[in-house]
Amino acid sequence: MSEHTPTKPPAGKPGVLRDRTKSARRRAREFALQGLYEWQLNPRDTSAIEAHVREQDEFHKCDRVHFDALLHGCVAQRESLDAQLVKFLDRPLDELSPIEHAVLWVGTYELAHCMDVPYKVAINEAVELAKSFGGTDGHKYVNGVLDHLAPLLRAEEVKAQRQR
């Protein structure tokens, strides 16, 4: 079975496939998104939010180092991340949904700081988070913003990819 092979639909939910083989990194992004969402609604010490998220089912299956980097890095660098994002937003930051805002933080943080994650993967993973947790067309918005931001944060990688 491949890394992201869907399994049979759960009982009582015909036609809905569950992915039981999510990568540890994808799980880390999902848990970081939950923590960032919680932090936006109730700003408090990130260690308290981290403790709450670590109690969630299946947390033990995530890449804890990546989770820590995303949660703590996004909160610590939120002003810098927002400053990079506003260049490509069509609305004020306070008009973004908390989910879209958190997804954009995760994508921007990965583009800026996680050089082991190819830029296309960082964008795709953010889009997948927005599809799973955001509004109907939020993933399109996230894709557009991060696609415009990537050449600024990963100029050489983007240029090399586009020349292929």
C-alpha cells in the first residue's frame, strides 16, 4: 500500500474514504494547524496549547520535531510571516478566516525555514490542509497566495523548477 492509499469507507459513511496512512509530517501540520487555530481564538502561552494538542488521539504518529517547529515558529514569527503574506492578499489580514490564516502561516513558515521540504510540497500540503479544514474555496486562495510568495522565499529553487 502506498503512503497515502485510502482505505475502505468507515461504517455509516458510504463513499467517504479515510486515509489511515498519513505521513508523520502531514499529521504534524494538521496538529500544528489545530494549535494555531486555538492560539488565534485564545492567545496564551504556546506550551499550554502544545500540551493540549499532544493529548489528541494519534498525536504519537506525528513528526514531533516538525510540529514543534511549526507551532512555536509560527507564533513567534507571526508578524514576519504576516508581513510576507500581506503583499499577496486581496483583503486585510483580519478578514481571513482563522483556518486560512493558520494554513498560510504554516505554508509561509515552511517556505521560509524548512529547506528540506521542496517548495511545491510546502504549497501542496498547505492546499491539502485548507481543503480538509477550511472553507469551500479556501484552498484556491491559499494556493494563489503561496504560489506568488514562493519565488520570493525560494527564488533559486523555483527558477530551477520552472526551467525544467
